[in-house]
Amino acid sequence: MSEFQNVSIGVVGLGKLGSVIARGLRNRYPAVQGLVRRANKTDVDTTTDANAFLRGARIVILAVKPAQAKETLSAWGDQLTSSHLLISVCAGLTTQQLEEFTQGRCPVVRAVTNTPCLVGEGMTGLVAGVGAGETEMRLAREVFSALGRALVIPESKADAMTGIAGCGPAFVFQILEGLMDAGIRNGLAAREALEMAAQTLIGASQMVLQTGQHPSELRNQVTTPGGATIEGVVAMEKGRVRATLIEAVTVSVKRAKELGGLAPKKPLRPRKATAARKRSASTPARRSALSSSRARRRPKKGL
């Protein structure tokens, strides 16, 4: 039995990711409780009493929105102590920020994880804060290993992992939906097309993980000269599937960095006309050019 088997775990915020983590951990760690602002219906044991929650939890998993993290941690004050291990799954927040929010009262670990934790197939990267030693990292790794795979990474790679592991399931689901639609278009029922596509993705992924071979090597094993597969591969290249995935991860990484800055993304607004442009538009030459342009666009009357 693990030395951490009976450790008590509290999850702060039962949104999408927080709920997934809490539900995924219940089988391994029975003493899992969620802290919420208001009581709601859930299959996880919850409380709205922060004092009781912190007294009962050894590990505190912070799963609130990044912009709420500072307010949440500051409100706890001295109730957060060195006996706690704080693990944050808030996108973009660095260990330095978390240590500032807690004023160094407890060891801090940053975790980059994803929703497949629900079925024990999650992927988590763990970043050690200044106060997190070997024992804390072993504890964090054991907890998230119960939800899938877990590895220790430097903080410089955390945002990149957010783009691939954190956001990646959404990209895979979209690919999966596309494969299902392709099956339907070619005569399969939706349910059987979805099962075929999902199992194919599982099988292909396991081949990569278990054989250690590069994806291109495994792809070449399927792609015979003049066969059906190469036709599909060419179609994917024409559709820029590879480039689109690279861009999707890149913009997700950029957004993760923005979230770490705790600043909302500014929406794009139409540029306001400057005084110079207004004057330019009102000159006789400009008015003449606009009139000529409109005349060229005006449809000619039929004969």
C-alpha cells in the first residue's frame, strides 16, 4: 500500500476540470471533498465552509478560474499552512505567482493536466515551486498518476504542454467527429462510425507509446504504394491538416500565457478614423476619386 493511500484531498472549484479531477480520484482516494461557493447537485462530497475544508485537506487542488486564484488564496490567509500542499491546475499561473498569492505559507506545485483524467487516461505535467521538495513532488506525482500519466517538467515548458495536453483533447474530439462524419458520408451508421474512429485513435496512440517508434514510421507501415491510404494522406496534406494543428496549439499556448498575466484578452475593435484620415477623405481630389469609383461600380442599364 502506498504511504499516501489515506491522504485527504480537497478540490477547490468544481467546474469542468475540477469535477473531472475530483471524480477521477474518488476510487483511489476516498477522502476527496470539493469546496464550492454555493451548494449544488453533484456526485462529489462538497462543502461551502472553507475553514472546515482546509482543516480536513492535506492536499489542496486549486481548480478555479485563473482570475479568481488570487482572491481565493488571499481570503484564506493563515488557514493555509505549511502542512498543506497546494497544487494548482489554473491555466497559465506560474509557481511564482502562486507563491506570491499564498505569501509562501505552503509548498506549491503547478499542474498542467486534462479532462481524460476522468477515465484514468490523463496527461499531467508537474512543476515544482521553490518550497516543494522531494516528498511533495512524490505526493503530487502519485496523485496524478492515479489519473493517467504524470511527469515532472520545468516551468519553461508548462505553457507548451497546456497547448498540447491541456487543450489537445478538444482538438482530438474535433478530429474524431470529422472521422465519424466521413463514415456517415460513406454509408456507415453514426454509432458504428464513431466506435470505429475512436478505437482507431486509441490503437494508433498505443502503438506510438508502446513501440516508441516515430509516428511517420508507423504511418509508412500503413501506406502502401498506389494504395487507398496514400490517397487519404495526400488529401490531408492538401487540406493543411498538419499546419492547422500546429497553429491551433500555438494560439492556445499564446492564450495560456495571457491567462497567466491575469488580464482579459482585449477584443478587436474597429479603428477609429483619425483627424488626418477624415481630412484626407474630405479633400476635392479624394471626393473626385470616390465618385469615379462609385461610377465604375454602378451597373449599366441594358440596351
